Amino acid sequence: MKRIELILNLLDSTFDKESWYAPFRDAIAGLTAEQAAWKPSGEATKTIWENVNHLTYYKERLTVNLEGREL
């Protein structure tokens, strides 16, 4: 397996495979849109929804870059 394939495989496995942290799927299981949109007090805090969008965006950018595609 090529190094890039390994990295892409690891990125995909974070969704539903147990590692040194909980799989993402399990971490958000049962979470409602209302809960995900809740914002704790404080200026520097983000909602779960914002964090998920951030993670998704950068995972997609990394994947496109590793595969040699353009955005």
C-alpha cells in the first residue's frame, strides 16, 4: 500500500473505527441539530456544528491534495 493510500485509509477510518479516541460516528450518535447548534458562553467557543464543518472541510482539502486533484 502506498503512503498516500495509507493516509487516506486512516482518514476514512476515523469515522467508524476505534482508535486512541472514540470514532466520530459514535461521538455524534443521537445528537440533534438543535444540540449541535448550541453555543456555550464565551467569545472563542464554537458549536459542534461549526467544528464538524471545519473538520469536514479540511479533510476534503487534504484528500483532494493527496490525490493530486485541484479544488
